[in-house]
Amino acid sequence: MIPLPLMSTTMKLSKITSSATEITADMSPESGGGGGSATLCRWVLTVTLFLAVIAVPLFIFNNTAYPFLVLRDEFFMKNEGENLGRILKEAAMEDKSVIITTLNEAWTTPGSVFDLFLESFRIGNQTRHLVDHLVVVALDQKAYNRCLDLHPHCFALTTGDVDFSGGEKYFMSSDYLKMMWRRILFLRSVLQLGYSFVFTDADIMWFRDPFPRFYKDADFQISCDRFNGNSRDSNNYPNGGFTYVKSNKKTIEFYKLWYLSRKSYPGRHDQDVLNKIKHQTFITKIGLKMRFLSTAYFGGFCETSKDLNQVCTMHANCCVGLDRKVHDLTLMLEDWRKYVSLPVAMERSKPSSWRVPQVCL
């Protein structure tokens, strides 16, 4: 059986070849076209066939190695979905949960956020195995290539005519907003495929396994910039950079509402819109159970996890600028290394804390 990409391309090339053959026939001596014209047409046909032979393997290679250069027709959108399903299956835990992050070129350059993110899994307390379940979603070709160098589960999320490559996408810029909303749309597709997920921004360092701290009865759980002490209170100020979402009809409907609501609040990012819709009766109507995660375990620069004996993750939130994030995240990892190097009795004798935020103040 001919593979679908090859079959699709071969059919298109065969039409070109047929057209060339028809031209040759029309210009042959028998049709009155003359010998010179027939010679010319044979040459055209030969060149066409030669180019077809070259084009087919190049086309398939291009689709595999350079997914962001592929034309956006229905076949390739279907192929992208099949590829995502395969990668999710490879990375999933037994309960069909995965960990997902998204990256573009700026965050994947050597020594930048992606390197620090992966390092946190390596030096965290019983977090090394979790990286096996991490799916890195690359938003441009360079990010995808760097992911392939460092990690087994990489997915190239093509984005039509939107180019997320190049430098840092500054907070609230047009490209930044497009990235945030593309992320929400993508995460809904993960839920539709039947996979639950922990979504984590790459500027979140993982120091302990967060799963024991998640609420068993919740459909949608989210970290907070500021936590008021009540995990059920929708007046908490959430941060969309860290969520744990179970795949079910309720969460799929919720993500659909979230994405569509961007039209009601133009120029707002996903987190702002979430703050607008989290009180809606629609959420109660569909039976979605939402919980807000304590900053004691899921902290950040907005509100740090005060005790290193308890912290699971720390986020470089409330910090604008890639260089500032990298500086303080590097310092954070140094603090953690110093903490884990202490004797166990000393670690727990008194709460340890961070030197961050520093330049992110």
C-alpha cells in the first residue's frame, strides 16, 4: 500500500505528467506539430519526470524533518492530529495523564528557560521520572529542533500563517496573545483525545511530585498568583501557567467556552478572560468542579512558597523579561541545590526559604 503522503503527492505529479504527455501528443509530427516541436516536448516530458522523481522523497523528508514548512490543507491537519495522538500515547502515564509545556525559539536557546526547566526535574525530590511523561509542544522550527536534541517527546504545533519564531514575545504583545490563545485551543484538543494533563509553563521549576497535592474530586485545578486560603473560592486570582485538568465532557465544554470568550474580551489574554468567566453560572450548570491550588505548594514570584520542605513547584510569574526570568530561576535552582545538600535532619529543623525574587522584583 502506498503511504498517504506519497499517494497524495504522486497523484498531483501524475496530473502534471499527463498534461505534459498530452502536449507532446498535440505537437507530434502526426498531429502536424513538426519534428522540432516533438523534440522539444520530449525534452519537457523528460525534465518533468526527472523533477517528479526528486520531488517525492524531498516532499516526504520535508514533512518529517521540517513540519512547520508543510502546506496547511485538510490532509496535513488530519495528519497532525494523528501525530499528536501517537506522541501522547507514548508519553502517557497509566491513567492517560501527561505533562505538557509549550516553547518557542527564545525559550529554547542554550542556557535559557528550557534548560533550567529540565534541570529542575533532574534535581527535584522524586521528579526525575516525571520528565518521561512530558510532551514539549514547539511553536516554531528552531524550538522543535532543540527539543529533539534534548527530549524524546516533541510535538510541532503548526499555526497557519502565524509565525512564533524569533525573539521573545513580550507580555501582552499581539504575538504573545496569539500564543496564549493557541495554547488554550491546543489543550482542548488534548482533552478531546481522552488525555488528562498537567499544563506547566516552562518557567516553572519542579521540585516535588505535585500529584499527591491535587484534589481527587476536582475536574479543573489551577495555580494562583495570590491565594486567599480557600481552594473553593473563585475570588482567588488564578494563573493559567499551571493547571491539572481531567479529560471529561465538562472540561471539554469549559475549554470551548474559555476559547470562545476571547471574542467577548478582545485584547485580553487567557488568564484575564478566565477571571471574567470563572463566576459564570454555565460552570455550575455543566457541573465542573474547580479548585485553586495553594501557593504553599505551588508558589511563584508573586507569592512564594515560604517553606522548601513543602514546595512542589515555583513559577517565575510577576516577572517581565526573559533575561530577568533566567537570572532569578538560576538563583532559585542554586537555592534548591543548597537545600538538598543539607543533612535531612537539618533540612527539616527549620523552614528554609528563597533568595528570589531578586531582579524580578
